[in-house]
Amino acid sequence: MSAVGYGLGSALVYGVADVAGGLATRRLHVLTVLTGAYALSLPLVLVAAVLSGSALPGVEGVIWSAAGGAAEAAAAGLLYLALATGTMSVASPLAALIGAAIPVGIGLATGESVAPPQGLGILLAFGSIVLVAAPQRDAVASNRAVPVAIASGAMFALSFLAFSAAEEVSNPFWVAAIARITGLAIVAALARAVSQPLVTPRGQLWMVAVAGLLDATALVLLLMAYGGGPLGLTTVLISLYPAVTVVLATLVLRERMARAELVGVGVALFAITLLAVH
């Protein structure tokens, strides 16, 4: 599969995982959700890493993987909190926009080149994210979920940069395993520090498990995408996940999709066709 396919696959799975994580965080503390999600997905990632037959990463790979895992844990926690306290159709696109803009800027500044159709696709992808968030943007301007979503996007950007560097020197499954171990250690320690339970209640276990397993799958797809494509273009593809979140919220949660959101999803689909041009 090409980098485009892996990137879109990651966006699709992340979009579903974010809905599950956001819903779980409406019922449980965000640190309890993350601890459960990471703990439940870690065995799967470790088994995949061992079965890959690849050697353990060197020091550089471990450092980048751990840095990515720490940033991802912070980003996911902030995003779940924003999704739980604000409007999903605003918080998710806002985090994605910030998370994509920084790596794209760095990629272009370091000499990455894109074909004209891909350049137009990047612009349309950013436009689609704005359109998806547009219907309720003014209504939540003072909502505390907005700065939380922005902070989440910044941490996602850091995780994308770290994972891109880690993938260059390590097997993606081992990168994911180290990242998950690091994230689990951090969120579990924070949960204990603020006296939040580490064990997910049985009634919410399935939702937390879905979020964790999908998030881990999306991470592996993300790493494979970075292995075959440039930083900026790949990050834009991965950052299209809000379109999935909005569509899923409409189909499953019965949230009404505004006209701008519909246009945004359509623009995203057109952007994907342009980004796939080589």
C-alpha cells in the first residue's frame, strides 16, 4: 500500500477512535480513559512488534519513539477533554488544523517539494477542516474547549515530527510499542497523582477498549505512511480525520450536519484525489 493509502487509513481509524474516546471521557476522567486505552492496546502492539522479526531500535530510535509517545499522550488527553467538554465538530477540526499546519510549514521550509495538484490539495484539505468547524465556530468562541483543542493540535504536531524521525531509523511496530509504553507510564502516573482510578469500570470497558485498539492501529498506519511519503503531504492526509468524526457523529450520534460541514466533507474528498497524484 502507498503512503497515501496508509495516511488515509490512519485518518479513517483516528476519526472513529476519537469519537469513542470522546464519548468515554464524558463518563470517566480523561486519565482513566487513557490509562485503560493504552493498557488494553499495549499487548497487541507488543505482539505485532515481536512478530515483525525486526531488531530493537537503537538509542536514537528509542528517544524519538518515547518523545512521540509522550507528545501523543498529551495530545490525545487534551483532545478527548475538548471533545467531552465542547462540540465534537469544532474541537476535532481545530486540533487537526493546528496539528497539520506546523509539520507542513516545517516540511516546506526544509525543502520539500510538491506537485501543483498536491499543493492545491493541501490548500483544499486545510479549507475542508475550516469548513467542517465553521457552523458552530462563533458559538464556542469563549468555550474552554477551544484553547484545549489548540493545545492538543500543537502536541499532535510535535508527535508527528517525532514519529516521522523515529520511523526513519526504526521499525514502525517497535516505534508504536515504545510510544505506547511511554504514554501508559505517563498517564498512569498522572492518574495516581490526582487520585483517579487506573481500572476502567466494567460498564465502560468496551468503549475504552475500542478507543485504545483503534488508536494503536491508527498509529501504526501513521508510521507506515511516514515511511513512504514526505512529512507535509503525509501529515495533511492523516489530519483529514475530522471529516470522519463529523460523519460518524451524524450517523451514530444523530448530530445534524450543517451545510458547511457537508461542503467540507466534499472538499476533503476532492482534496484526497489531488493529494494522491504523483
